[in-house]
Amino acid sequence: MIANRQRRVVVTGIGMVNPMGNDVETVWAGLKEGKSGVAQTTIFDASRFPTKISAEIKNWDINNHVDDPELWKFRGRHTKFAAGAALQAVHQSGVLDSISDPTRFGVYLGAGEGNQDFWSFAKMMAGALDDNGELDLIKFTEIGMEILNPIHELEQEPNMPVGHLAAMFNAQGPNANCLTACAASNQAIGEATEIIRRSEADVMLSGGAHSMIHPFGVTGFNLLTALSTNNDDPTGASRPFDRLRDGFVLGEGAAMVVLEEYESAKARGATIFGEILGYGSTADAYRITDIHPEGRGAIGCMEMAIRDAGVNAEDIDYVNAHGTSTTVNDKVETRACKEVFKEKTPPVSSTKSMMGHLIAAAGATETIVCLLAIRDNVLPPTINYENPDPECDLDYVPNEARDAECKIALTNSFGFGGQNISLVVSQCD
């Protein structure tokens, strides 16, 4: 079943901070129960926005998890989430005690940007308008030089979490961040897997972090008409594959995995959650925000991951869908699954129905969900599935989790811009 390759890659640590909870087992329990993390937006005043709901992280503070809170004062929201998830994963793996050469330990993330300083920007704009409503760029710059915090501006960059995590764990090996929209963190896991396969590292910390629940983020997605405006029913707003779906719900958070070369993990007696069997990456090469209507990128991506895994399509027991709850994505992903799996499409579900769309952090979160489904032989549901869509006619594990044998799972992440990532994960023999 295992394809020919030099080195096998397994997962020995997992960590999550997201709207469903602040640790892996809390998140997993909520998903199995079909709970929702969506509510009215509180991070900023969204009362005048078309979308007034989101899936926010609640009751979590990085200061409760680090020894030096002062260092974290100006670090980005995305970096704080990344650190929280990474501390869980690394601690659980126990890998730090076995690393003798820190240059063989790397970090590869798919992290997004941090929260933009909208309020300072608004002050700069308002203060630089002259009596005729024209923008005085010199005054705009002068105000910015006076009120912007340079450390805060630096810390919102998407490359900052990976640098901070490397310093936290003395990971002196390969270090990179990719930002391919919603595909980012699963691409990071795929690329980190390849680094270990090629013997360029023995251990990689990988995953993603993101929060776009801020005025710029919500404005952008509202302009794209991508967000649900079902403000009166927050927990029912994210409804993947349902005929009445009207867009996704923004979430936030981080998810991290510790990847190790199999033989060394086995030798040190590590707990192994599963194996990264296959990695597929394609581009639609079509439009910036639309996936190809025939799903050519998604089809190629899934087929590549299955081929790389050395298994057949019928060996896949479960698919964690990209499943955003937008009209186009769900229809095209359904079509792509039918093409790849033919008449034997396995159960498919979207956990975005419960936690919203974590954007760059979504893929790694859903990979961990697949590992837990394999561990417990439980398929998480797609909640809010109430109105069948004739163009979405697969088994979406509607509304309730299902006990089912699950040895191999596939997860999809399809990003704006046409980036497509699929990973195949399995039990580890």
C-alpha cells in the first residue's frame, strides 16, 4: 500500500486553538456533538456591515501559556494563536528531548497576515483630508509616523509566526511560510513532508494560523459576496452543500502538527497519530477568485495525492471537504469527487459548518480532524444540512457524527486564486 519513497513521515504531535475550543480534545468533542462556534461578532463593531457574525476564539489568552507575557504584548493575533497550538503539539510529541542537532528541526507554516491596524489607518485618513475632501499625502504620512507602532506593523506580517516559533523551539533547520489563501496550511504540511522525505530534516513543525475577523477582512469578503449574511441565525449560517447556503462564515485560529521520520519516531516510542501518505498540489489557472467550473484543478489534486499515497481511490474511507458553504465551491467540489471516486464516493463532510472558515489555518485544522476520525473511527458531521441540493448529492454525513471504520482519509483545501491541495492520511502500521 505504501508507495516507494526513501522515508516515511508520521504525525507525533497535534495542537489546535479555534472557535470550537482551545485544545484538540475539546474541539473534537464539539465536532462530534455537532456544536457551532458561530455567534455575533464582538472583536469589532460589525453592526453596519452586511455580515455581523463570525466564529471567534473565546476565553483564550497567550499570557496563560508563556513564561514571558511582556514579550508577547505587541505580537500579532495570528502569532499568538500559532504559539498556542504549537506548544500543544510540541509538548505532546516529546520530540525536543530527542533532537541532538537543531539544524535537523525545521518549521514550515501556511500562516496569514495578522490583524491590520484599521483604527490607526482610519485616523490617518480622517486627519489628512483637507477642506475639499482631498487627501494630503504628506499629512497622512506625518500622522502615520506619529501614531503607528513599528513593532505592531512588523508583527502583522505573515512571515512572523514561523520566525517566532523557530526561536521558541530552537528549530534551526528549514524555515518557510507559504500563503496560498485557504490552501496554505495544508500546502505547508505537504511541503514539510517532502522536506523530511528528502532527508533535509528529521522533524518539522507545520501548520497554519490566521484571523481575518477585522474591518478590512470582512469588507473584502463582503465585496466578493462570499460571506453569509444570515445574521439572524448565526449557528445555522454555515450550511455546506445545503440548497439554501449563501456563503461562508469567517473563523480564526491555528493548528499545528509535529512531523517526524517514521523510524526515529518509532525508535523513541513516540505516540503516532497517523502517517502523511500522499500530497497533491495543482492550480486551476483559471480566475483569481473562481475555481474552474469543471473542477479540473480539484480533480487533478485529489488524483495526485491518491497516487502519491500509493493507494486506490476506493481505499479512501472519508473525505474532509473544503466545503465552504458557497454556491460554486460546494457544487464543483461535489462534481470533482464524483469524477475521482466514480460511483464509490466515500462519506464526505465539512467541519466548516461548525467552526467557520479559518482561511489559511483551515487546512491543517482539517488534517488533524482526519487524524482524529481515523483514531476514533468517527466521521464528523456536516451540520445545518436541511435542504438537499440536486447538484450536491453525495453522502455528507448530515447533522450527526457517524461511527464508521476509517483507516485512510483525504482532506481538500482549495484557495482563492485556484490553489489546490489534497493530503491523504492513514493509520500507521
